[in-house]
Amino acid sequence: MISGINILKTNIMKTPVFFIGEKLSVKTRQWLQKQQIQYIEQPFLRTEYKKPDGSFFITVANQRKQWVVTSTYAAHWLVRFADQLGLTPADQIYCWSDMQAEIFQMLGLQIVVTSFSNSRELAQKVIGGNHGEYVLFLHGDKLHNEISSVFSNSGLPYSEFEVYKNTPIEKFVSGIFDAYLFFSPSGIDNFKASGNFPNPLSPILANGNSTAREAWRVFTNKVYLSPEPEELSFVQYSIARWMEENK
């Protein structure tokens, strides 16, 4: 279903319709509904959350901990199961986006936000700020080996947990869109694997270098790399870029 608001009369011949290959946060969706555009959001992944290992978390319940979180999915997991994880007021959370930090606000813990997708900076912040805390890295089933190897070799007390798994969903999307927004290479791959092809005249807006590279590899469309990795900022940049191109 296309989401949006009643469109006021403007100088644009038709209302743009954006394809967004991700399930958006409430904050981003609310902002979009105030704009003079229409959109559909279609994730190509199904997320399955795992229950915490209660026997382990009992053993660290009274220790000060550094929680390392690099995805929104893992952030939601931590908040969802917070009462089962032995959180203490002295615990710290390290993440790399403001969106993740907002999710953690309700926990009332110290939050450190590092540069998005910068594993080296994240690890340095955690290691430099460690004063005997137990390090816990929460991740999904993919794209975590670089961070895992740094902490495994750091000499710090450390454990990691796969707390969610993403499974591809095949979904054919009908319609022609004025722009296509993708958040990850896997989103592009699953979009194409479902038999979808973008309108060749419409731009692709890519979040992150790897997403842009994948878009250039599989599509003939013009591709724009967003300098804004945060979800809402990326969507805002994408719309502003399309508006600029279609004055």
C-alpha cells in the first residue's frame, strides 16, 4: 500500500513515488508523511530474534559491562530483553548511529556513538574506555567478523552473541517508481532475485559505499551515493537530491 498524505497543488506535473527497500522506523515514516511525495516500503528480509542465554547472563549480572551494538536489530534486541540481561547502572553502550542511541535512551545508561560503519574507531573507543568491564558484542548472522576479531585479540574479558538472523524474502514489486532507495547490498540482491528491475530512467539512491558498488554492478541506472548514513538523513538526502534533479 502506498503511504503518504493528501498532495497540495504544486508546479510539479505529478507526485513523485519512491520505492524504499527497507522497513522504516516510526520517526522516518512520520517525517515522510508530512512531505509532498508518496512511497512504498518493502523489506526483502525477515528478521528472527533469538532468546538470551539466561545461564550466561546470570554469571555477569553484577559486573560492569560494555555493550557493543552495530545494528538497529541488535539495539531492539537489547532493549526488548533488558530485564533478562543483568544490566547495571554502570554499564555502557557503544553504537555507531544516532538512531541506535535513541532506541537505548529508555535504558538510562551511558551511550557512546562512534562514526557509522567504522569498526576501527568503535573498537578503539571500547578498548580505550575499558577499565575492567566485560565486553559484550551483539550482532546478527552476517558482517561481524572484523569487529569480532579485534575484540577476540584484545585481551579483554569478552563474549559475543548472535541475537538475530535475517532471512531473504522474495517479493515481486509492481509499478514504476521515480527513485529507488536501497540501504544495503543484500537489499539490492534480494530485490533483483525476486524478479524486480528498476525503471531505467529513475535514479538509485544508495546508503553506503558497498551498496553503491552493488547498484553500479547490477543496474544501468544513475546511482547516487548518500553522504548521510543515518536512516532519516539518508531518506531526506534522497528526496532532496531527486527534487534538485527534477526542478
